[in-house]
Amino acid sequence: MAPWDQFFREKVTKILNEKSRVIDIGGGLRVSKKKGNRFDPERSWILPMLEKVNYLIMDSVPDFSPDIVGDIHKMPFADNSEKAIICLAVLEHVENPWKASEEMHRVLKPGGYCFIYVPFLYYYHAEKTYYKDYWRFTKDSLPVLFKNFSKMEISPVRGAVGTLIRLSPLGRFKLFENLGYFLDKVSGKLKTNQVSGYYIFLIK
């Protein structure tokens, strides 16, 4: 298992085992066929853990039947009210990611968890009538964007070769994705800052 996949599994498991209520902004876990705009069967390992959790999806539009319709810039929750937030591949699509970060911090309880993914080297991927595509995030930007949190752990996703493959038509195939990881590992490219993006685990 690639280190970023291990990080993802470890942090999602921690959140769902330790927090009884989770707000998934944008439905990025992709574990629900009934709500959210995408479902990923490879994440079926998450489903048993959701049975013990009040798992709610918040989206900015009602089109995909979220539990909560809300704007990440002004979230419909009281200060210090939420136990955990998941926000995967959302911040590049919002007009003001700094305000969004402040809002996630505001609504979390002290000691609350926040798990985020942001892209760095990734293709333009707006979706007409749903969201635009504004931002990319370097490693240097993350401590600035999430400066209000008390703890931050970061895992880069893919190395330079894997990222190049991901951006090409070959990125659709698992075989080439695995090849990219192997080449990055043996060449030392996993230690560069030329990555697809970052998983970030935050504690308020």
C-alpha cells in the first residue's frame, strides 16, 4: 500500500472510531449511493464503521440529495459544535479557501478532527453549473492556510513520476499507477515537492 493510501486509511479509521458525528463536506468519502455525486466501491471498507457514526454530507447545492445544504464560507453550525469534518478535494473549488479554513476551525469542538485533501499538480476540473476550479496548493501554503489548528500532519500524494502518469491518459489504469509508484520509490522522487496533492489531518 502506498504511504498516502495508508495515511488515508489510518486517519479515516481514527475519525470514524473516535468521533460519533462526522460532517463530510462535498461527500468526498464517496461511500453513499443515495447522497453525494459519486460512489467509489473501493472504499467499501469504510461502510461498517459508518454504522456507528452519525455521518452527514453537506453540499452547496441540493442536486445530489445531501443531508445539509450549506456554504463552506458560512457553515450552518454553531461555534465549537462539531466533532469531526472531512473535506476532500473541495478547497480548490471555493472562492475563499482561507475563509473556509476559518469556518471549519470555528465549528469544530476543541480537540475536534479535520481531514482534508487539496491538489497541487492536477488538471483543471471544474464542473459546469456545480463548481468552478480556482486554486492549487503547495506544501508551503498549508501551514498558512491551517494556522489556527493546534496540530497538523501532512502526507504528500504521489511522487513526480506518479503525478505525470496521473495527468496522462495512462492514469486511468491501475497498472500504470502502480508503475509510477515503483519508479518514484526507486528513484527517490517520493521525496520531492512535485506531487499530485496533500492529505492533511488537523486537530483543533
